[in-house]
Amino acid sequence: MTDLDIRVLDDAHFRAAHTLFRSTLHHGPSTDEAWESVGISYRSGQALGAFADDELVGTVQTFPSELAVPGGAVVPMSAVSRVGVRADWTRRGVLTALQRAQLRAMRDAGDVASSLRASESVIYGRFGYGVATRYREVRVKRVETRSRLPIAGRVRLVDAERALPLCQELFDRLSPGRAGTIARWPGHWDVNLRRVAKEENLRFAVASGPDGDDGYAVYKVTPGSWEHGHEKPTVLAVLDLWAASPRAWADLWTFLLGVDLVGEVVAEGRPLDEPLEWLLADRRGLRSVDLGDETWLRLLDVGAALAARTYRAGEPVVLGVRDRFLPENEGAYRISAGGASRTTDEPDFVVDVDVLAAAYLGDVTFGALAMTGRFESTSADAVARADALFAVDELPWCGTYF
Ligand SMILES: CC(C)(COP(=O)(O)OP(=O)(O)OC[C@H]1O[C@@H](n2cnc3c(N)ncnc32)[C@H](O)[C@@H]1OP(=O)(O)O)[C@@H](O)C(=O)NCCC(=O)NCCS
């Protein structure tokens, strides 16, 4: 095979890298207008390219972020995105070479973790990524059900230009907060909301209470139609919703469920434990139509990650960790209610780093992972001790797509 050269990309290659990435998703190049907003999300040092005979054949990118972990601490994290290998170069180790370089670069830069959204679930486990948060998609038949509550505060519509800084400021106040939530990097708003708001008819609803603005929802309404004698309902899609208090949360949903001439309210990517059905007059008006993997998490510095989160009361356990890509993570870690640190003790059981990532935020138990053959343990007691220590009160959730 031709030697691959992995290089840090600079301005001269950003547009070509983006075009390559889009082509791997079967899209054409960005228009000049789209590039105006997308281009600013390419920053020096954050994109890698794989070159074969001086030709760009693969690319990956990172965005600087932070991740909230159980207990409320926040650790430096890179959000990995725009992963693509040219179709005539796939399955020849290009992504593996890019991953190897990227994992090393992120770890050396001081990131404790990295995370991504996976196009296919079979790709990233081998590089140490595990599914650490999940989302659910809900559909509410609005004609059948309404909110049980009146709006207690105030919800007002704000035009995009004024709403965007307001939403951004509110978001930054609320996230990273719940374990699994992340900080959004500057270009995120430009690419995901500002640009879309220009192209599509996005609406911004801002909630306020006695202490001022405390939540927002971004939504889009797609008018219904008649097609072949069948009615397609008008759909209100909730794209982003964050609330600082239960009142703001209920007010925003009550508002969204009350918008006239809407047949269905749809929200993708919501937390599994969001109690929306309890807010409805008729809970069966809501259907959970999808439950998917959200955050694929990679612990780059296992020691720092384990030390950053808190643990519940319980007997200590010693975890062994295997990591093919970052061998400095390999070893044993003693976890107790008081914290976590490296140890020379024999581990009670050993897990691959992707398995540890899956359990790290508390979304899945070690018990479930052992039961499904993700690791072997001769001690059910040790697995139960680990589960007692890693247990969390609130399910982790990210809520930011990238
Ligand atoms: C996913 C993608 C980046 C993989 O790149 P690649 O260069 O083919 O990956 P590699 O050759 O390094 O593969 C490494 C291993 O992963 C496996 N693998 C990679 N992608 C896979 C896929 N989509 N399905 C199944 N296995 C896959 C390879 O078979 C190989 O396995 P092995 O180590 O047992 O031999 C590439 O297929 C692609 O660009 N796909 C379209 C865009 C996309 O989905 N991007 C990801 C966005 S999150």
C-alpha cells in the first residue's frame, strides 16, 4: 500500500477537506455562501488530513469543548467530527492512521476525553469509543393532547438576530451541567443555527420567570399537505430546548404544544428521562419513536477522567484497563467513595477502554456489560461493587449535535 502521510491541515486545505468530507456522505461541495459560515468552523491545528502521493484521501476534525461528568466537574474534551475517507481509499487503514494520530494529539494537548456521533455503530469501538449517552425521539399528536399546565411565566417569540446571542448566553449558563452535556464552541452556533435560521424558517421562543430569561426553544414548522389523497400533518420540530428551571421547561413545552394549526410536535434527541408524557392531558398522545446512541465517548486520560467524577458510597473496587492506542492508560485503578487513583493492586476485573467509557457517565452498568460479554469477570461481587460506586441520580445526556 502507498505510504500515508498524516498532516495537520492549514487554511490552504480546509475547503478541500470539507468537500472531501461531504462527498463521503454523498453530498456535493458547499456553495460559496454556505462556506462563509462553515469555513469559520475550521481552525488551525484542528483538522488532520491523510495524504497518499500528496493527494488528500481522508480527513478528521476536532472542536474544543468541555464535558460535564457525574458530580458536576467539567473536563477538557475534544468533539470529533467531519470524519471521512474517499470512497476509493476505504478499508485500507486510512481512518486507523488518522485515529492513531488524532488520539495522540488530543491526549498530548491535555484533553481528558473526546466524543463523537457515529454514522455507523461498528466503526469506533475499536478506537476506544463507547456509547456513553442515549437520546429518545418523541412525537406528540397535538390534536389529541395538550399540556396539563397553563404557562406560569412568559414565553415570547424573538427574531433570529436578537434570539441567537440570547440563546447562546442561556445555553452557556446551563451547559456543561448535567453529566454528558458539553460546551459548544464558537463556530457551532454559526453552522448549526445561524446559517439554518437564514435558510429555513426557524422560530425562537424564550421563556422568562421572576428572575428573567431562563430557557429557550428553537423550532421549525413544516406545513402539511395532501399527497395521493393522504394528509401529511403540519409538523412542529423542536430543534433545541434548554431550561434552567422546571417552570421554564413546562412553560416552553406548554407553548410548543399550543401552537395553532400544528398536527404533530416532534422532538429528536431528547433525554430519556424527560417527563414529557406526565405533562400531557393524555399521555398516550406521545409516542417514543426512537431510542438511539448519542455520545460515543473516548477516555483519553483514564486516570484524570476517573479522578474527575464522584462516586457513591460503597466498597472499593480495582479496575484494570486495556488500551491499544494509548498504552499509558493501561493499568489498574482503585475506585472508592472517596475518589480514584492508580494502584499496583491486582484488578478485580479488566475492561477495554471503550467498555469503561460506556459505564463512565452512568448510562449503563458494568453488570449489563458483563452479561453481554463485553468483559469477563469471575467475581459478580466486584462487578456489583463497581456498579454501586458508579451509580448516578440522573441519566447522562448531551443534547448538542455535531
Ligand atoms: C467510516 C470510514 C471513515 C472508515 O474509513 P476506513 O479508512 O475505511 O477505515 P479503516 O480502513 O481504517 O478501517 C479500520 C477497521 O474498521 C472497519 N470499518 C471501518 N469502517 C467500517 C464500516 N463503515 N463498516 C464496517 N467496518 C468498518 C474496517 O473493516 C477495519 O477493520 P479491521 O481493523 O478489522 O480490518 C469511511 O468508510 C467513510 O468515510 N465512510 C463514509 C463517511 C462516514 O460514515 N464517516 C463517519 C462519520 S461519523
